[in-house]
Amino acid sequence: MNALLQKVTRQLALWLCLLTLVPAFAGTTTTTLTPAASTVQVGVPLVLTASVTGTNPTGTVTFKNGTTTLGTATLSGTGNTRTATFSATFTTVASNSLTAVYAGDAGNTTSTSAANTVASTTRVTTTSVA
């Protein structure tokens, strides 16, 4: 009986080790980014909307311009597709490569959107002469 108890104990210890080494299955996600416009004037806010599709995804989305983080927003909504929005303001004239990066959660993997190019242009001002 003692030998059987030792064998069961060893097997249980092995299974516990395996359970801690193997991460829980996480479903894949898809992230898409939709800027409100493809051109925006310097200093004028641009709304960015990220949609994450997965298994009831939760958590945050980081909005980036190239490798620079613009900001982070929390997913909202219900169901398998949820959204996060962020308002970005550009300070220089440039061609901006924007992406949205979903951080993932216990049941969903991380994912990054395709890059969207948004041009930030010179702010137009008008002067009237009386």
C-alpha cells in the first residue's frame, strides 16, 4: 500500500508541474484600426477607433505612431467584437503610420492592426483685410 501511495503522489506531482508549465489555451484575436480621416491638420484632434474580435476580449489597446505610443484606451462593449477609441493630436507635418495593439487577456492572444497612414498637414488660417 505504501508503494502505491508513493506512485500516486509522484504522478500527482508530475501533473501539477505540467499544469503550471503549460499556459491556458488562448484564442486568437484580430485588431483593426479605423482613423476618422486620412488627412488631419496639425493641432486638430483625430479620433482613432480600434475594433478587437476574439472571445469576449477585455483589456486595453495601445495606439501607436510608428514605435511611439500615442496613448492607451480600454475596450468597451459586449460580445466577441469590442472597441476602444483614442483622440490623437499631431504637432508636426508628417506622414504618420498608425497602429493599434491589443494587449490580450487570459482567454485571448495579443494582436496588432495593419498600419494606417494619416497625413498631418499645415493648419490653414485665413486673414481678412478690412
